[in-house]
Amino acid sequence: MARRQSSAPPEDTTPYTENIVDIDVTSEMEGSFLEYAYSVIYSRALPDARDGLKPVQRRILYMMSDMGLRPDRGHVKSARVVGEVMGKLHPHGDTAIYDAMVRMAQDFSLRLPLIDGHGNFGSLDDGPAAPRYTEARLAAAALTLTNHLDEDVVDFVPNYDNQLTQPDVLPAAFPNLLVNGATGIAVGMATNMAPHNLVEVISAARHLIAHPDATLDDIMRFVPGPDLPSGGRIVGLDGIRDAYATGRGSFKTRAKVEVEQLSARRTGLVVTELPYMVGPEKVIEKIKDAVNAKKLTGISDIVDLTDRKHGLRLVIELKNGFNPNAVLQQLYRYSPMEDSFGINNVTLVDGQPQTLGLVQLLSVYVNHRIDVVRRRTVFRLGKKKDRLHLVEGLLIAIVDIDEVIQIIRSSDEAAAARARLMSIYDLTEIQANYILELRLRQLTKYSRIELEKEQDELRREIAELEAILGSEERLRTLVSDELGEIAEEHGTPRRTVLLESEAVAPTVAADLALAAGKKGKAAPLALEIADDPCWAILTTSGQVARTSNQEPLAEAGPRAKHDVFTSVVKTSARGEIAAVTSLGRMLRLQVMDMPVLPPMSGLPNLAGGVPAKDFLTLLKGETLVAFVPLDEVLAIGTSQGVVKRVQPDYPLNREDWEVIALKDKDFVVNVVPAGADDAVLVLVTSQAQLLKYGAASVRPQGRTAGGMAGIKLAAGDRVLFFGAVQPQDEAAVVVTIAGTTGALPGTAPGTAKVTAFSEYPVKGRATAGVRAHRFLKGEDTLLLAWAGHGPAKAASAAGVARSLPQEHGRRDGSGVPLSQPVDVVGPAMAWADPAQTA
């Protein structure tokens, strides 16, 4: 019986011999480390000084250009670009390629983004979406880096498997390394370069082209410092100059912050720009940590209002009583709102890592660009000469085209026809081949005219190209002009503010000077606002504010627009005052809550105030009458002629209370301090009756009392004005404006009269007083009355200044017709302390 033979190979009985090679571990480690270091330095981490790109960035841009992903075409999936780059050019993982691609699309990373990304390409606080979710194409600026690659402007080298070629460097029509900066960590070295403004860098490069021996000072006239994508402020320029001179240096960047009035009672710091590569979430986290650790005080809340429409807006709300400028100094110290940037200009020059200053970096780029333009010109010159050679041969053939056709038809093969054409017409082989490939439609009579025109144009272009190559000056001028076109097309204004030293606002400078004292020594700002004297102000237009300090009195100069003060209370920054309403309520107010006006003299600019309705909570039908101090005897006058002097025995644990018991349909006209018994109380009624008497006639009462009769009113009459005047005030005046009851507002300005206060006699309390204004025909009421320290100033409800009669009239005389309606009258002084006005 036959047996099936096994197909297994015979067993190898040869004894196994070990082959161990002894090597020196030190030498092996050194060699392996050097190979790794070489690969990282030259193929991954450091940018080339000529185009400012690392190999992966260069390969991405070149491949996207090769794929036709231009700005005028649609976006494609990022994963497709990553796949093409990884499969053809870059022998590393897709993560590294996509990360580099994302950075080139982020406008907060690069000053001039090179990729137009569509989708979530990340933020300063969050990473990008996966490449399968995002799309990309080249940005317009990237085209200037890759233009003319098909004109032999740079050398091409094999890719990692020698199947394809890739550019060794891009033509780079602008200094990308300085404009967009670079970061990278190699082996034993690293690079960290700050972005700059395109227009400034190109201006410096053009100056260097025209003046090759330019110094650093010359160049820094064009490039004073970095221009960061996020804006912000750079404080201190000494480190920048060191970096521009040696390639190494550092500078401080700060956020852009403004102090704003967030509400009627709340002040805040609004951050609109942050240091380079610092995100709002990081700032919020660090601020919260510092507050919890008791390093930061005075902060009540922090809100991120950043959106796509308005950009960055980080609102830091402050507690009342804290100096915003001092809190800001703390924020700079304990949060990333102040950051340092270390410049380390390590880059590859001729394949060698070098640390370069600003002039050297520009010189390397300028030399590269000159070489690119020279090679491009040589290439174009060769193409033009080749075309001219063909056109000249074609013109020779067209002159005797019938004979040429006969030669071709009579030849057995193309080689014979070529040889006969070359011998008969003295043509080159290239010209003869071109004639043989000629199409019959090119033999029209117009083709000769077009060819002759083309011949002339080619000769002109060749002469121009030869002139460029023959003149170094013309070549450099061409490079400079092309740079100027790039700057004009892609340039943007500077975003980062450069400060020689720590610049502060005038208010901060005043605080620092005050903190330093008379000796001029540096001192930190006081964190909490000092209890300094100030003025609390209420105006007739309803603006509430306080001054930053107590300034001396000053006459208000002539202004086209101003507001008239209803109340001015002398107080302190941490003090309390009261607001009295038309319903007889008194509300306790913290002066600290009021918005602060800038330092001023004379009439203050009340643009920093807030409307009273936003500052106080009033009942329906209730209006704010006046601000008053809490520690003085007050005099209150009502529309029904009631007068009351109230003792300052207000409850300590309440925020509001009743200060006078009003009768039905009665309301408070005004409240004024009247602690001195010799003060003169004044009441003026709508029927032009004026009564004045000493404050001693009104006995002070408790806050729950209803007051006493102040003036005897006729039927239908009411109190129009109530106030107090110092008896020794010789400048006091009375202003009365008469009109018609039924007239529409603004249609009849009425008549006005200004009278010396001293002309009115003192009468007893609760009497009818004396006539203060004689009505003319058609007048039946007073529209407005006021008595106080003169000269008086008048204004409209909108704050527009109005004129009053210059000369004083008789106390019982009639008024002078007004050209425009007057809505409010007040004192001429910016603010007046009753003791000082006396």
C-alpha cells in the first residue's frame, strides 16, 4: 500500500551559532541622540528664516495650493487636506498636521492668518473640532507665499519616499516670520517670536533694500515693537530693543481695561483686550482663585459677555468703597491680565540654527526675496526667448507658406520634411517641429499681423527682463515695489499700544501722586477709597453724581450748554445723605454709591452722572425734590403753604421714613438746610406773592409732625418756590417769570424780572407777603420763581443756556419779554457752601 509523503522540509540539524556584536553604549547613545536632535531641529521644530515656516506648515500650504484650494473656490474637508499632506509629503501623524493647520487659521494666534477656516477651529480656551467636522481653504495672504512656484523660483527636494518633490522653501512675498511669529521646542533649543504689523515690517524691509547699511535705530523707526493679534498694551520697550539687537529679550503685555459705570450704584472694570494667547476663561479662573485665597479684594462678581458681534468683553464688578485703579493694579499682579513674553529668535539660516536680531532677520528675508525675483526673471526671460524663437521661425514659414506646404506634402515622413525645412529656410530643429505641428487655421492673413505684433512685444519684454538682470538697483527696486503692493493689499492698522513705561490715566496719576506724598516717593494706591470731603450733586435735569474731592468755589464761565443744580450737599466719600421726595419721604443714601465725576473746577461736566430714576426707587407719582444732609436742621415747604423745621432725629435702622405729615393733595416743594435761626426763609406763590421771614419764627419739630402755617394763600393760589437765603448775602436775587395759565408749553416764553433780594421787606410768618411781579395784559400767573445767591443762571429742560434780564427791576414791577422759554433757574456758582456764600 502506497504511503503519502510529507511535504514538510527536512529538519535542520545544524547547530545554532550565536553572533553577538559588542558596541560602546556611550557612542551608540550619542549617535542616536544626535540623529534624533538633528531630525527635530531641521525637520520639525524650527522655522526657516526665509519663509518663516516649519516643514509641516510649508507642506500644508504647498499641498493646498497644489489641490487648487484658492480663496475664490469652495472649502473642502480638513481631513482631506490632512490625508493628502500625510500621504504624500509629511512622514508623521495626522494630529501634528491638523494642529499646525488649525494654528494657521486662528486669527488670535497669527497676525495674518494663512488658512481660511470654516467651522470650529478652537478658541483661546477650547480646542478645535475634529478634522472631519471642519473645512478649509487658503487665505488670500497664503497665495502670496506660494505664488510663482512653477517658475523655478526655489529648489525642489524629494519627499520622504523619493516618489514626489516638494519645495525646500516657499517664495514668500512678505516677511512671514516677523509678521506671524513662531513658536517651537527643539532639542537643546527653542524659538519664540512675537507677531508684528505687516505694514511696519514691509516698510522696514523696503528701507533695508534701499539702504543695505541701515542700523537698528533706522529699522526701529519703522518697527517700534510687536503688534499682537489680541491687541492689548506692551509696557516697557527696553526688553524689545534688547531682543531686536541680540535676538533675546522680554516685554510685559497688559489687558486693555476701562473703568465704567455699570449701573447707577455699581462701578466695574471692563476688559476688551487681553495679553497674547490668554483666554477669558483662564483669567476668570485665576481671579476667582485669587479672591478665594484673599489675595484680591474689592471684587463682587465677574461676568464674561464675549460674543461674535462685540468681541471680548469681560466685566469685573467692584464692591462699593474700593478704588478701581487700585483693584486694577492688584489684577495685574495676581491674574493673567498682565503677562510676560520672552523673545528668542532662533531660526534656521542655510540649514543652521542661529539667533538673529531684527536687522539680521530682515536681511535674510530680503536676500531670499531678491534671489526669488532674480530666478523668476531668469525663468521668464528664457520662456520669452523660447517663444520669440518659435515666432521668428513661424514668420519665416508664413512668408512662403505655399512652398512650405509643398515641401511637407512631398516628403515621405516627418523626419524628411523636418530636414528639408531646416536646410531650405535655415530653421532650427525646434522651429521646424513647431511648423510641422502648425494648425491650418493659423495660416490666415491675420495670423501674420498678430505674430509680428507678438514679436515686437516679446522683444520689448526680453529687453526689460535683461535690464532687470543687468542692474542690481532695478532688481532691488522691483522687489521693493512688490512688497509695497503686498502691504497695500493686506496691511491693517496697529492693534497693540506701545508704552515706554507704565502709563496711567490722569485720575490714576493724581491718586499715585497723593499716595506718594510730598516727598515724591513711590507708594501703592490705597485699595479702599478714603473718606475724603466731596460734594453730592442733584441737578434740575435729574442727574445724580458726586465729585472726586472738595474743590474751591469757582464762577461758572459762559457755556452754550449747562445744567442747573437743585441741591449741592457737602459730605464725604463714605458719608450718608438723604433724598427727600414730593410725598414727604426721606431716603437714606450712601455717597459711595454715587458715580464719581472727574476732577474739575468751575461748572462740572455732568456727563458722568446717572439719572435719579435709575438711582432711587420712587413710588408712582412721586418725584425727587432735593438732597439734604442728615445732621442738620432742615426747612420744608409745601405747595399749600405749610412750613416745617425738622430736627435730625432720624431712625438709624431704616432706609426710608416720613419726614412730614402731608395733608390731602399737598406735596413738598423744596427742602433746604436751615439750622441757623437767622437764616431767611422765602416763599413765592403762583399769584406773585413773596413772603420772607427769619427761620427763628418756625419752631423745630419732630419728624412725624405736620408743620405750621408758613404763608397765607388766596383762593386758587399755591406755593411755587421755597428756599433759604443767608441774611448777609448782598448778592442774593429774586427771579420771577410770568405767563398765561392756558398757554401751551413752549409757545409763550413770558416775561422775566430779576430783583435784588434786599428790596423785599421781612413780614411775619403766615402773612400774605408782598407783590413780587406785576402781571402784564394776558398774564395771570407765575410760571417760575427762584431766590438765592446771584447772579442767577437760566436754562431749558434740555440744558441749553437761556438769557435773563441784566438789570434789576423794581420788586413790584413787570417783567421783560423773553425770546425763549426758561425751564429752570439756579445759582451761578458751581456749588455753594452756605457758610462760604455768606
